[in-house]
Amino acid sequence: MSNKKKILVIQPIHKAGIDLLEKHPKFDFEVIENLDASNINSKISECDALSIRTAKLPGALIDEAKNLQIISRHGVGYDNIDTEASKRKNITLTITANSNAVAVAEHVMFMLLNISKRKEMYDSSVKSGRFDERNKLPKTIELWNKSILIAGFGRIGQCLIKRCKGFEMNVFVYDPYISNEIIENLGGKKVDNLAETIKSMDAISLHIPLNNETENLINYDLLKTMKKNCIIINAARGGIINEEDLNKALNENLIFGAGLDVFTVEPPSKDNPLLNNPKVMLSPHTAAFTEECMTRMGKETIQNIIDFFDEKLDKSKIIKL
Ligand SMILES: NC(=O)c1ccc[n+]([C@@H]2O[C@H](COP(=O)([O-])OP(=O)(O)OC[C@H]3O[C@@H](n4cnc5c(N)ncnc54)[C@H](O)[C@@H]3O)[C@@H](O)[C@H]2O)c1
């Protein structure tokens, strides 16, 4: 019998990660594309490690895994993993902490600029032969000297502030767990009261995890206190903004626009009204899907498994369960 470690890769990853597996003398691996629970079930029972992207890993599946020692999330959010079951079975949960902050921060700037410059409207005016309407189109907005609130100042928030400062924005930071010193060193101003701060912001970008505390954090009661020119971006997790409330606020012209990379239900249902709202810019949870970032994540998710078995996994990448 082979004494090689069995590695399961749930959902395809970049070839750079597969290359690491192929080169490893002590690993056998299999990539799973069919995500039916019965298919995963039949493979998970023998594996020693798994890498997983966005597929759900409920407790019932984790309980089937007799030899599983490490779950390596391809990404940084881990709300698709049953952490209770992982803890109960003493399984290490790790993330690709070093890979995706830049890609997500760039995506936020891309959304902020597209919305403030009314990309769809201006682009289609030229393409549909209405160039002469340029003086009649509603005006665009500058980012210069505007106030942005970054909620959540971890890896992505700290990457985003540098881009916002490049545009000479005034950056306010809401993150009760990050020191004033770290925030000020990067040119931000720490705020303690989210509801009060939101009232004077021109832009808000969310970079916090989804949990009981943050679900529906941005709801109609808060939206109606925002400035009419405010743009809100969510490239964190669906469910932090209440989608029904957001749609209502946009239709009532309470805010200028919204950029969403993530949804309460993914994919969003066809009758989700936000899909047809012209004030919303959407992307299909692809903020981290740059070629460069996918390469980094593919490598890091496998390197984390290698480092774990070599007993040199960076502790900061291990989630405390
Ligand atoms: N759209 C995408 O493709 C994509 C890619 C990567 C990460 N994400 C998501 O982005 C978010 C941030 O990722 P990260 O890597 O920066 O995480 P991180 O853990 O480095 O930072 C999160 C920060 O949020 C703070 N925080 C936690 N609860 C808070 C609260 N209630 N109020 C204010 N701050 C709070 C923490 O102190 C921490 O500093 C996560 O939700 C992650 O799942 C999305």
C-alpha cells in the first residue's frame, strides 16, 4: 500500500498549484469538479488534506473524513466550512492570506471609478451614436478630496487605503480590533461610531467578515442616513448589506450607487431586483480573479499543505477555531 499522503483538490485551481502537487514525491492527488455531496463523500473519507475553493463543506462531510488533518482554503473567507466540525476533529484550517488583498483592493477602485464616472451611461452614449448629448448627461463625480469609510482594516482594508490615498481621498477607518497607530501610520483616521460616521461619507467600502454581528449591518435604517452622493461597495461577503433595503434606498435616490461583488445567495436569483437596477454595478464574486491572484492562490493553497506536513506552516495563516 502507498504511504503517500492523499490530497483532494475540491474545484480546479491554477496550474501553478497543480505543478507543486505533481512535483511532490510524497503526495497523491485528485481534483474534483463534480461537487455533488455524494461524489465528495466518496473521496473525502481517505484523504489526509484538502484544498477547497467556494464549495460548501458541511459537518456531515467533515465527519466522513477519517484521516483529514488540514483544510486549506483557497481564499481568505471560510464561511463555507463547518468550523465546529473542524474543531471537534482537531483539523487545521488555513487560508491563502498572502494572495488576494491587492486584487480585491483594485476591484474596489475599479467599481468606485466606474460608478462615479457613470461608465455605462457615458460609454453607451458614444456607442449608440448619441455623442452630442454629452452636455445633457448627468454629471460624473470626482474621488479627489472625498471621504471614504473603510469598514474592516485587515489585509484588504490596509491595501485599499494606499489606493485611496493615491486619489487624495480622506480615509476614515472603522475596525474596533485594529489600533489607532496602525491606522494613522497608513494615513487613516480611526472612528468608533459606525452609524454616526456613515452620515458624512461619500463612499463606504466593506472589508469585514460575515458573522452574526455583521449580517444585515447595512440596512435601510442606516442607508437612509447616508449622503445622497454616497457610493457603497461590498466586495466582502453577501448578507452584510441587506439587498432588499439597498434596492429600496437606490430607488428612492437615498444614495448614488452601489458596487457588489458578492451576494446573499450566490448565484443571485434571476428575480433579485438588484440585477436590473441601473445604479448598481455587479461582478460575479470575481474581485480576486486576476490572472496574477489566481496563480498566487493556487500556489499558496498547496504550499500551505506542504508546509503543514513539513511542520513549518506560518501560524498567522491558521484560523483559530
Ligand atoms: N470578493 C472576494 O473575492 C473576496 C476575496 C477575499 C476576501 N474577501 C472577503 O473580504 C473580507 C476581508 O478580508 P481580509 O482578508 O481583509 O480579512 P482580514 O481578516 O484580514 O480583515 C478583516 C478585518 O475586519 C475586522 N472586523 C471584524 N469584525 C468587524 C466588525 N464587526 N466591524 C469592523 N471590523 C471588523 C477585523 O478586525 C479585521 O481587521 C472577508 O469577508 C473576506 O471573506 C472577499
